Amino acid sequence: MKVKLASHYGFCFGVKRAIKIAEEHKNSATMGPLIHNQKEISRLKKDFNVDLYETIDEAKEHDTVIIRTHGIPKNDLAELKKNDTKVINATCPFVTTPQQIVKKMSEDKYSVVIFGDADHPEVKGVKSYGDDVHVVPNPEALDSLIFKYDKIATVAQTTKQKEKYLDIVNSLILKYKEVRVFNTICDATFENQAATRELSDTVDIMIVIGGKNSSNTKQLFNISEENCVSYLIEDETELDLKWFKDKETCGVTAGASTPDWIIQKVIQNIEKI
Amino acid sequence: MKVKLASHYGFCFGVKRAIKIAEEHKNSATMGPLIHNQKEISRLKKDFNVDLYETIDEAKEHDTVIIRTHGIPKNDLAELKKNDTKVINATCPFVTTPQQIVKKMSEDKYSVVIFGDADHPEVKGVKSYGDDVHVVPNPEALDSLIFKYDKIATVAQTTKQKEKYLDIVNSLILKYKEVRVFNTICDATFENQAATRELSDTVDIMIVIGGKNSSNTKQLFNISEENCVSYLIEDETELDLKWFKDKETCGVTAGASTPDWIIQKVIQNIEKI
């Protein structure tokens, strides 16, 4: 099987930075999974003894805590700092930006709309920085909202699709006198998406590698699926021979939390088919 | 011929207000045409001796000057005030709003994009209140712009179509980190447009009444033309019998500067056909 790799794929700036921070702090622990890739987290535990706390109560009893790339809610961060825990912030700077925007806009009496998934840790964190903040996954969700203020500010989860963000923003612009639109979608996300769109249009099958709970990986899968038969896998063990029957060229891309060593194993396995 | 009138048409709040101001100031004069309707301006001259100045140099030598509904450039206003001319401001409040937004955004170091026609007096006025202000008639015009600042604010000429404003705004959102969108399109304009869209879809022919230099009238004509054969006329003398051959129902609408007495004459003439 011939394999074509997307022109942009895999680790983004924020993930690379977070892993470097974790590797530099042996025997520490992260508050929540550092990135959305279980295998890379296992590697950090095995090679650097970096542990994982699931709750703030657990984390605040320890000396050194690394904040995950997605950030954590404002009060959780305050709780940790209050307990004299050494906090090492690996929050991606592209996530810190919407947190600060939401804080500033709330201070300036804007109601805030976040385009994102309410359950995603990044969104929970960003939301916590504001006063009247509403999370919407699609334009329809706007209909039931009641805003506290008459001016609206919007941010997007960093890994969302720009086109879908525009749908939400446009609905708001038609209804409100001022909508302050912050484009907080990460360029790396956008580049990976554009490369996936381009590649999936030229191959017979696409393999998207990434965590099943990774938002940006799911976006890549959705884009890819529009153009050709696509499969989302976490590693090479999930590859299924029958997917490749009668196919000649396979495209490969990977989410921002997918380490290169996993991508390489997947490619090697597909090339053998 | 059966005539159907649009559910919203004709004089808007700002035009009604300006005409009332002019009628209350007999023997005064307006700086530029008060509204975009030559016949109504002639009536004000005939019935109230309200004159018309075409230039600031002409206006500033007189006692009392009424500012047109579309507003005038900031420096022209300053010039008038400097000369102790009594300035009566008939600028539509919906035009004063974008003027003030452009002023505030420029002070806050935003580059400003106006969706509008560079030659329109309203746009000339609004533009004059800012520092780095760019007038664009369509999204393509954005490509050649170089902005002084990295944050963008947008306003629209009050009589533009909302959907076309979104096209421009969306192009900007995809490129810039912050776009502050002010929806300055006037509700009356929007209501007239929606009513024209609705009516033109149910009749055989549409007559749009208004000044040939009136932006909002042209928008109504463009909308109407998408649905049925449409004609833009200034008054009943322009009606042509052959337009109505084989037609049963005629829709009528009118721009925001078209006085009711002209609309009634047109309707009476069409009904006789």
C-alpha cells in the first residue's frame, strides 16, 4: 500500500511544550491528563515517573503539579496556589489567550459565547474566567440563550473548525448591535485541518491517528470523512486489513496530541499491506 | 391593474425627523441635499423657503445651516461651528452612531472597515471620524488593504444588506485575531428590504419608488429584481404602459426618502391601468 502523509500533522506547539515541561520535571504529576493521548502519558510515567492526578483534592496534597495543556478552571488553580503547591503551568498559550479574553470581556460587561463542547476540559477552564458565559456547540443552541448584557463577545475552542465558528458568529451579528469576535482557533489546528482536507481528496482511504477523546483529532476525522473512507485509530494495533481491500493509496494524518513514534509505527504497518 | 403595497416602505425615522426639523426652520438652508429625494427638497423650498448649499464655503457664510440626514465630514462641521454659524443637526441618529463608533475605535487603535460606497455622503461623513479607515464595497476589495493596527472594527453604511455585510466580516474574521463587528444597518432599512423580498415573490411586476441616487432605494430594487420584473422610478411620470402588458398584480415599495404623496400618485396611476 502506498502511503501519503499530510503536509501538516501531529504535535502542535502547545503539546510539544507541555511534554518538554513534563520531561524536565521527573517525579512530578499532572493535574488531569497532560494531553489527550494515553500512550504518551504512559510513556511519561514509565520514562520520567510523571504521575497523574484526577482531582484537585488529590493534587493539592502534593508538592509539584503540572497544569495540563487544556488548562484548568480558575478556582481549581486558585485552590492549588492557596495550598503552597508548586504549580508548573503547561497550559498552552493559545488556551491562556481565550481565558484572558473571557476575563477581560466579562469585566467590560460583555456576555460571552464560547463555541465549543461544554464537557471539554479546555472549555470548562475558559468558561470559568467569566461572568455571563455560554457554551454553544452549534448555531441552534443560541436560540434558547438569555444574555445578561447587550454586547456580545465570542471565542472558540482552539480546535474547532473556522467555518462552523462563522455560522455561530453570523447568527449573533444579525441580532446584536455589537459582536466582538476573537478568532482563538489555533493556527496549527487550522493547518492540520487544511492539510487533511487537501490530502483526503487525493487518496482512496484515510487513516487519522489520535486519541478518541481528542477534539482536534475528531475534527480531522470529520473533514477527512467528507472526502473518502476514513478510520480513526489510536495506534497500529487497531489497523484492519479488510479496510484496504481494492485500495491503492492511503493518506495518513494525526491529531495534535499524537506522538511521532506512534505515527511512524502506523505508517510502517500500512506500507507492509 | 391590482396593486399590492409592501408591508413596510417609505420614510424612515431619520427622514421624518429631518423633514420636521426643516419645516420648523423656515428660510434656513441645508448643507447638501437634506434627503435623497429631489421632489421633496423642491417642496421644502416652495412651502418653507428652505434653501440648499452645495459647498461648505457657501454654507459657512450664512446664519443657520441644517445638517443633512446623511451627516457631513467632521472637518466640515468644525468649519461651520468655527464661523459662528447656527448649526441644526438633522443627521439621522442611526448615522451618528457609526460616526461615534469610528471615532472611539480609532482612539482605541483599531483599523476600521466600513462596508459602503466611498462616494456616498453618509460614508464620507462616517469615514472622517477615524484614523485608519477603509471603505470596501465588497469582500474582494479587502485583499488590497494594508491595515495600520492588528485589531479590526467594522461598521456598515446604514442602508446596506446584512447578508453582504456578513461576507465582508467573515473574510476578516478568518484573517485577524480580533474583529469587532458593529451592526449599524438600520432596522427600518432591514424591514423595508424584508417586506420587498416577501412582496416581490408574490406579484408579476414590482415598482420601486425612490431617488436614483438613493442607496437604500437601489438595495430595494436589487432585492426585488431577484424575484420579478422590476422598475425603479422617481415618480408617476416615469410609468410606462407597456411594462404592464400581460401582468395582473403589481407590487409597490418605496425607499426611505420617498414621501407618501409621491407614492399615492404612483399607486393611483397604476390602478387605472
